[in-house]
Amino acid sequence: EVNVDTCATSISSTLIDINIFPNPTKNVLNINFPSDLKDLKITLLTIDGKIIFVNENIPNKFVINLSEFSQGSYIVKIEGEKVNFFKKIIFQ
């Protein structure tokens, strides 16, 4: 089960500059965030909440290759000491 608080997501994305692109995407998903954010964990979830990818301690520019996953909608979750960010992405 995934609960997404749209208010918290809006605040997080406004205060912390996290860029996830392109969206929609055909192959790869680029994730960029400020270098002062450390020890972040990225989780990619299906819409129904199944975890399909996890990576911890990522660099501030990170790429997820989506070619091994089915096309559809996913949730990118980024967690850290200063951030709890959710973003819906579409893989075409």
C-alpha cells in the first residue's frame, strides 16, 4: 500500500530542488538533486505499492535504466534526513 500526501510532496518539491526527467520516459529516468543532500535512498514502486528497485547512498546525479521493467506508471520515492519526496512517472 502506498499513501501519497500531495501537500507534503508539494512542499518538498518546492523547498528542495529535485529534478526527475524526462517524464514520460521511454528508457531511462534521470534524477538530479542538490549536492548538499546526502545519504539519500531511491525506491521505485509500482502504483499498487510493490517495490521493484532500491538504491541507497546515491550521487546527486543518478540514472535508472527502466528497460527491464514493464511500461506503465510508477512512483519514485526519495528519502533522506532532509527530504521525503514522491513523484509519479510514466514509462512508455
